[in-house]
Amino acid sequence: MKRSASVFCLAFAFTLVLGVGPVSAFDCPNLYAQCQELLKIKKNEEVKKLCEQGIKLHKAGEHDDAVEKLEAALEILKKEKM
């Protein structure tokens, strides 16, 4: 437990010090999973298309574009839920 907390703190500090960009390769799968969960509740073909484009971009190594697509999809779903 202490080791994982230490690793997390070290990784967080490293990110802050280096000023790594706001997007990482790890964001894409998490955003995609969120899209898929919300799509189970609210069907939307536009969102489904954006999610699929996003994960394809992630797999191609284009993480900034992938996150943009996936966040756009989530935004649409969140607005629909209200």
C-alpha cells in the first residue's frame, strides 16, 4: 500500500515538474470506456461514431485527436442526460 502511494506521488510530481501535456495515452481507453458505459443507457449513433473514431485514433498513436473525439462524445451524452 505504501509503495503504490509512493509511486503515485512520484509519478504525479514528475508530471508536474516536466509540465507534460494534458493528454496521455492512458486517457483514451478510460474515456472510451466511459463512452461505452453511457451508450448502454442512452443510444446515440453520432456518439457511437465519435467513440469509434476516438479509439481508432488512439490505436494510431494520435492521442490528442483521440481525446478530442472522445470528450466531444461524452459531452453530447452528458447534455442529453439532463
